[in-house]
Amino acid sequence: MKKKETLKTVFLVVFSFVMGGIIMFALLKWTPLVSEVLGSSGETLVTKNETQVYEKNSLAASVDKIYDAVAMVSAYQNDTLTSTGSAFVYKTDNDYGYLLTNYHVVNGATSVTVTMSDDKEAEATVLGGDEYLDLAVLRIDKSNVSLVANIGSSEDMNIGDTIFTVGTPMGEEYRGTVTSGILSGKDRMVSVSVSNSNSSDWVMRVLQFDASINPGNSGGPLLNANGEVIGICSLKLVDDEIEGMGFAIPIEYAMNHIESLEKGEEINWPVLGVSMINANDTTSLYREQITIDRNITEGVVVVQAERGSGAYDAGLTTGDVITAIDGQKVEDSAFLRYEIYQHQAGDTVEITLIRDGKEKTVKVTLGGSN
């Protein structure tokens, strides 16, 4: 009899323990606390009309960190609206707010206005910009600024990380549009045209992402899941036939040049000192009466070295085919500029070239564009 009572007691204890666990788990399952118990993360509290909704992985809190720092940019030529884009406030001082945008958004404008998230409209001064960087700095009165963006790091990002954008796709009607996705690629080498040319003038190292962007997003921020700016969206890098592939200038690249842009200084780009033609441009080579080995399909052909330049002093001459700079392959003139632009005026680089069918190397001291 005593044995049966003992077994009954043990059964009741085990049964109570199991049922208590089930009930506790069920209660936790329907409360925000479950995220802590189960080890999940990213749950954000959203409050609307005093009703609390718990949405896992919402970006709402991160959007709040940047939304009021983003503005629509309107560029005019003689009172005619010529383009719209996006910009974001990256700093303020005692008197002014400073915004970053794309150069191609404000290029050629006689006046520029920015419209903030609270509908305040302000006249903007273009302090400086650069066509190759595709960046420009705007300045507005500080009274129009209610929020400054937090600057993050693209270098800390991993492929597959969550990103989002805030901008003005397709004009004022869709001002303040938020889109999200993932970081699809880093260190993408994308050919870029400047001055509305039909050729690839140089190459940019950019971030690739899949968040939807459209004309008007140019100059807007690319952000990580914490709402920190990691890049500047640039529609200039997107072909009409491409879908789901956005590109952004890494924020580090922009900030490296920000002081010069704020001062309105021209970027002193390093120059090799040659006029050139791509090795595969047979029509231009024929027009210049330059003949190279037909088996050479990559590289840059020297048309003429400018007297007094580093290239001239190093002995580069008509018909030389430049194939590498400091051991980095040069596919065409766009890649040549990219490799040159990794240096400063006054630096010495090693040029690999083909002359009369033989490969040789020469050292060239780079000049400056200013």
C-alpha cells in the first residue's frame, strides 16, 4: 500500500512538472519575452494608436534614425526643373547643415532647393562636387535641419546583411520612400561614363544591393540594419536593362574627399600624361595611323605623351601598349584611370608595356590635374 502511494506521488509530481512546462511555454509563445527565451533577435516594438504590435525583424526603429535626415533635391536651370534626386544631412555646424548627394543630380544647375521630411523647403548652395567621384556637397541653413545621419562602415558589412534605402524615386509624389533588401556584393568594379559620353571613362569600386531604387533615388543613403549610412546610391551606375541590381558608392570613399568638396576645391587627380586609345578600338587606331599586333586585344595604346609629363620623361611613345600598372592588369582606359586614381600626384608607378613585340617596364612619376 505504501509502495502504491509513493508511485502515485511520483506520477503526480512528474505530471505537474510536464504540464507546468507546457503551460509556461504556451504563455511565453504569445508574449514578446519569447524572443529572449528562445534566443531570437531583431524584435522591434511599434506603437500605433496606443495599440502595441510586436513585429519580428522590423526596420521601423532604424528608419526613424535616418528618415528626417533625408531630403529631396530639386535642380533648376533658369527656373526650369531639370532633375530631382535625394540627399542626406551628414553634419551640422553653428550655422549650417551639410548634405551629400550625387554630382550628376546637381551638375549644371543654376539653383538647387532641398525639401525636408517635414515639408520645409530650403535654398541650397552647392559647395563643391566632382564628376569622377559623382559626389557633391550642399549647404543649407541649420534651422531647416532636424536630424543628422549616423555614418557607419561598409567595410564591416557582410554579403547577405540587411540593408535599406530612403529616397525620392520618380519625383515628389513618392518622396520619403523606404525600400529594403540585402547586400548582394562588395568591391564590384563598374564602368562609368562622365560628361554624357558614350564610352566607359573610368571604373568605380562599389557596393551592390537588391533593394528597389529608381530615378530620384540618386544621392540617397544606403543604410545598414542599425540605420547607419554605409553608401550613397548612384543610379548613374545602372543600365536601363538591369533589374534588381543597385549600386552605391562606399561611404568611406566619400568621406575621404569630403573636406575638399566642402571647400569647393577641385580634386587634384593624378595624371599619367598621355593621350590614349583602347587596344580593341581598331577604328580609332586606323584613324591615328597606329598599328599594333592583331593578337593584342586588351590594354591602352599611347597616341602621344605630353611634353613635360611624367610619361614623356619616362620615354613612353606613340604605339606603346600599356598592359599593367604596378602589376595590376589594365583592360582599357577606364581601368587605367582607376589604377592611376589609387595614387597621388607625385607618386611613382611601374608601367608594364609592349613595344615592338617585347614587354618592358618603366617607372613614371605622376603629375597632377590642377
